[in-house]
Amino acid sequence: MSDIEKGIIELLKEFGLSANASKAYIALLKNNPSTGYEISTRSGIPRSAIYSVLHRLEALGMINSVGESPKRYVAISPSALLEHLAHVHSDRIHQLTEALDKLDTDQEAFDFWHLHGYRNLILKMGEVINSAREKIFLSAWSREVRALENELKQAEKRGVEITLFSFCKLNREFGKTISYRLDEQELVKVWNPKIILVVDHTTTVMGSAVDKSESRAIWTQNKAITEIATNHIVLDITLAGQRLNFDPNPIVQRVMRRPDIDLDRLLRES
């Protein structure tokens, strides 16, 4: 079995298919139509199990059977499968949304969400960026900026104001970008990557950006944590202004909830 086939099987399993069902569908795609015996031989699924697997695939609408003695099976095309899965899951999401809306819940209990693993972190950050309406504040290393490039591009097209801070040299800048332009490979030798994302002063994702399954981060709409995260980005920008010799105030004002506040004036008056 090729690496591509193994990857497809893992993806199909995420859509609720068993490993055997995924193997049978792939075997049938490569040899359409086929008998149950032929599918069993090519997929490695025992003959004692193959017909229950094929019956399951028929019930899901992924294959059809034709003729008798012997009965042959025909798989729907990959494009038809993608359309079928999109329709099924869209319908389920709609039903689940309606059901959850009717459920009496304490919304304040859900303003804090733990994210386990790097992949889940990137997916959640992409989701949060896609929800942005006005402003995005992002502190990230170059790897995370690359991973979120499409979402950031779309946000720019929507007219969202982006402020990006990074210690690393970036291949692409978005909105107002402040960077120390350090080499990421050298930096990671002495410092573990972390991210802070704040959207519209309401939603924050922050935590470890180590590319491992055990890395941990949080998503939250807690106002206090969002303010702390925003202030952290403000501090990084302010220190960068001092070290890189530029005026950070215009950029800081983009990030602050009250952009009319003049930090220099407040410091002088104090």
C-alpha cells in the first residue's frame, strides 16, 4: 500500500469510515467494477468480513451493486464522494446547530477552551482569523505566519486591519509588520516558539507553538485574558521600537482599545 493510499485511509477515517471500509473503497476505485472476492483479495480484507463492509458502503451511498452471479460493485467517483461528504456533513451541522440552539446552557462556562496539539492550534487560529471583522493582532514566528498565510490574505481582502509582530524574518508581511528579522532556526535553539492572536478585542488564542502533539494553548473570550494578551503585544512592539530605533506609538495606538490615549503624554504627566 502506497503512502498516498495510507493518507487517504486516515482522512476517510476522520469522516467516520472504518479502516476496512476505506481500504475497500480505494481498492474499488482502482478496479471498477469488481466482485466481493476481488475486492477482498486486493484490499487485504478477510472474505468473512468483506460483504458486511460492502453493505456498509452501499448504505452510505459510496458504492452501488450491479448484476447477480456474481454481483459486482461500482464506486462513486472521487469528485462525487467529496460532494456527497460535503452535503452529508453540512446537513448534520445544520441539524446539530438547531438542536444545540434549543439546549439551555450557561454560555459563560464556555469562554475558555484548551487546545491540544500543534495541528489543532493552527486550525483554531485559522478559524478565529476567518471570523475577524475589524482588527487582528498577531505575535508569531515565521512558521505559523506561513501556515496562516491564506487566512491572513483573506482577512486583508475583507479590509481587516492587521498588526503583526515577530522575532523572526518573514517571507511575507501583512498590514503593519514589526520584525526583528532573526533566523528562526537559530532562535529555536534557545527559545521555544509561542503565539498570541487577538481578534476584534474579543477573542484570544495563545500558548505554545511547538510542533508536537503534546503542545498546549488556549482559546478564550475572557475579557481579562484578552486584555493581558493585547498588552503583551503592546509591550513587545514598544520594546522593539526602542531596540530598532523607530517610534512605536502609531503602531501601539492601532492595538490599544483606546487609540486616543497618548502614552508619551501620560508618562510625562506622571
